[in-house]
Amino acid sequence: RADREVVLEAVRQRGGALEYAAAELRADREVVLEAARENGWALRHASAELCADREVVLEAVRQNEFAMFYAAHELQDDTQDVREIREAAASHLALAGSRAPVFTVLDVVVQEDGTLQVVAHNLAGDSKTEVFPAHATLADLARR
């Protein structure tokens, strides 16, 4: 229950095992993220702080859209958060249990040499500009 490595392995195999983890591990972001990726319902056993963490909730909802029920009220009440989380959850680019990053492409500019300059931001709002070859795919962006 309190051995972090044992609990991590357990939740990777069965996210619901989070229920039996020690309280400090139910407040451990990495442990809860792994549990949520395997089973979105695991969010119900996470600490209140992590139920208010957009990325944790996103992973849980991506795996099981009804996990939103266990998200902190401030996330449920924020229309923008709910819309973004539900849109990401509905994305078929990331299958349940995958570790796909979620980002929004703000701008794409084709450079004179044919490369693509892409400006994107993640759910935390951090912007990033990357240059890709002309034949790049969304998977290329996700890997960066």
C-alpha cells in the first residue's frame, strides 16, 4: 500500500488498485496519472488536489468520459475547462490508456524552404514553436 514502485506497477496493470494505495500515493501525481490512464474511474480515489488538476482529469476523462463526475467542482463549473476536456476526450487520435499529449495548434506557416513553422500550446497554456519538414504529421508534433 505504501511502496511507491509496487503501487505504480499495480495501477499500470489495474488503475482501480489506486483505491488500496496509501493516502500519500493517492496524492502522488505520477501514480494517479498512471491509474487514470489505465482506468478513468480511478480518479474517484485520487486526492482532492489531483481531482482539480486539469491534466489528471483529462487523462481520466479520455479513458472514461464519466470520470468527469469525480473532477473538482471548479473544473466542472468552468465552461471552458469542460469544453476542452470533453473535446480532448472525444479525440480519436488518443486511444484509452495512451500517453498522447494534448495540444492546440494556434498557427501553421509554410516557410520559403517548404518547412512548416507550427505554434501550439498545451492545456496549461504553455506555447511552443517548432519547425517541421513539409511532410510532417500530427504524430511528429506530438513526439516533440
